[in-house]
Amino acid sequence: MCLSIPSQIVAIDNERQSVTVDTLGVRRDVSSHLMEEPLELGDYVLIHIGFVMNKIDKEDALHSIELYREIVTKLELEDAAMPISST
């Protein structure tokens, strides 16, 4: 199973056909070779194996990001509550 977290485009390199995206504070370069639709700064996209697969609506992206943050917070709280094993 693959989960794709919405990523926001923060830089575009048309010469290399790539974009820099921000995914929950982590920036990376990904290929835009598979996109026929033009990409713009601020667009939200979904990425799979280093390629932009499609653009998504900003409202949907922000809602998804908020849900991911809630999941991460709950998992961190569960981890903190687990007893430390001495084995």
C-alpha cells in the first residue's frame, strides 16, 4: 500500500522538467515529466516514486495534511505511553 501526502510546489525547474516540493516541512526535487498539465508555484500535487502524478485541489490538500498531522500526533502519544522494555 502506498500513501501519498499532498506536497506543495515551492520551485520549478523547467529545463530539468522537475519541481521542488515541500511535504510536511521536508523539501525534495521530483520529476514533472509525466505531467501534461502545467504546474505553478503553490500548486499541491501527489507524488509516487519520485514523479508528480497529479495536481489536487488546495482545500482537499490542506484537509489531508491536517489528517496526517493528527495521525502522527496520535502515534507519537501512543509511543510515549508505551513502557520501555529492559530486554
